[in-house]
Amino acid sequence: MHMNDKPTHIKLMSYNIGGGRKNLGSKFDDIVHVIKENAPDILAIQETAEWEDLSGNRESQPQRIASEALSTHQRYFGPTLSMRADFHPRKALFIHGVFNDWKDWAQGNALFSLWPFVRLGDINKSGQPENIPLYRPIYSGNRDTDPRYVILSRIKISSLGIFVLVTHLTTLVGERKTISSDGGTNEIPGKDMEAQGIREEQSKLLLGLMNEFIIKRNEPAILMGDLNATASEPCIADVLEAKGGLFRLLPKDNTPTHLKLSEPVDHILVFPGRKRIEYNCSVINDQFRASDHNPVVAEIDIYDEDSDTCKQHSPGVVRVDT
């Protein structure tokens, strides 16, 4: 820490809660507990859901997170898949919904912020995030064709306007080796390279979205989400980091964020712009009790471009383990 500076301090958390599909959110109380215990200032959620039946009964996981864990936060839900718009008989949850008189069901990403959302082009005016498509194939009832979106927002903290993006990139059935119930493997040859190629294209679209108004203007930005990719994959190493200038916050350990994988696939990346960012980052090892993902948490200090720190040091990202 630099005693003469007063950095903007933010606690970040990214968490795939698996609540959009698995048991209609039957572990949701545990998920709320994990979020409340970690108390992030800005929270990015993937695979969250809302649904409503024909009698008007409504369940909203983002609303429950807000009311039970983050009552002082603003929230935004960005749907990516819905029963009415994307119905396919291969998706068991849609069949369940139809025969149980659901009016609709939607799954997507969500963003929660302790500070107000502002307009993307004017931080002095109140605004709302945008839900922007990255990948919209014809839906065929499985994750190979799940639509993929990114929440694009701007958050005002004092006089600082920070762009915050939340996304969940594609994963394909059979791209990774898992053990099936009969003792065999579910891996499909060539699927891993196909999936990596799709994620690489989605990352290029993310950069295209950010390039003109964030990267070229050196505006600070945070990207959080389940990228379904390890750190060495092209979508992260070649595109977001090498081409885009984003920096992946390195967890103190290499604890997996998915129960079937040995390395993290959930990440927090920052684009420092003209700022200097110091951070520490960790994976919260919940033993996958609440979800099939562990959350990633980071605490960052953003030093102003005119501060003594940035006069003495080049803007950038520095890890500070605590």
C-alpha cells in the first residue's frame, strides 16, 4: 500500500451458481450463504434464472440474492435463454415447465453493484446495463447451441466511471474427458479444438465491443465470468491478454473452479487503462456444495492516474498477496 494515496477499493466476485438448470435451484440457500459470507461490492453471476407460472407466482434468483445477501446493491438480469423464445423438446426443463403451467422461464447472467449504474457514455447520468449477444445459433436443446451474451455496464464510484462486463462463454458436449455412469468416457475426439475455436471467436467479439470506447480511450474495465477456458487457451492468452491488453488476476493458488476440472475456468480480468491497479485474488473452495463451480474473489485498489503512485510507477496491474 502507498500511504499518501487513497485508492478506490473494490471487492469483486464471479460465481456460476448453476441455478438455471440444476434441480431448479435446490441448493440456492447455500449459494446465498456463500455470497453473503464473502460480501462482494460487485458480483457477477452466471446461470441464474427467473420463472413464472400461469397463476402469477414468480421466482427470481437475482431478486433473492439481492434481498437475502446484497440488500444495498443495484441488480441487473440479462437473459440468454428462455422457454418461450427457445423451446426445444430435447430440453427436459422446458417440458417440465410446460406441463407444470409455467408462463416462462429464463436463464442468464446477472450483475450486482454497491454503486449506481450510469450511462455508458455519460457517468453523470443514471443508466442501465446493456445485454449484448455474442453467439446466437439455432437452439437445439443442449449447451452446444446455448446463446451467449455479455452484460455491458458502467458503474460510478465517486468520480470514477468503470466499465464492468459479465459473460459466460460456450462449452460443448464431449469437449472434456469425464467418466460416464457405465465407466466409459464422454469425451468426443476433436470437440475440444472446436470448442476452443468458438470461445476464441467470442473473445474477439468481446474485444470488438470494447475496442473503440474502452481500450483505445484507456478507460478502466473489469471482465468477469465463466469463460469455460483455462488460462492458456487462445481466447484468454492470445486474444484478451495479448491482443486486448487485459490482465487476468492470478489466484493465490490454482484451486479448480469446476468440480470436473483441475484448473480454474472462471476468471476476473482487468483493463487498467491509465490507472494503476493493485490486487489479491483467490478461489473460494466451497467443496462444490452449493454449485458445480467455486467462486473467484478479488480485492482491487485502483490508483488515480494523477496520484503520486502513478507518477512514480507506470500504470498497470500489480499483484499484492495478503
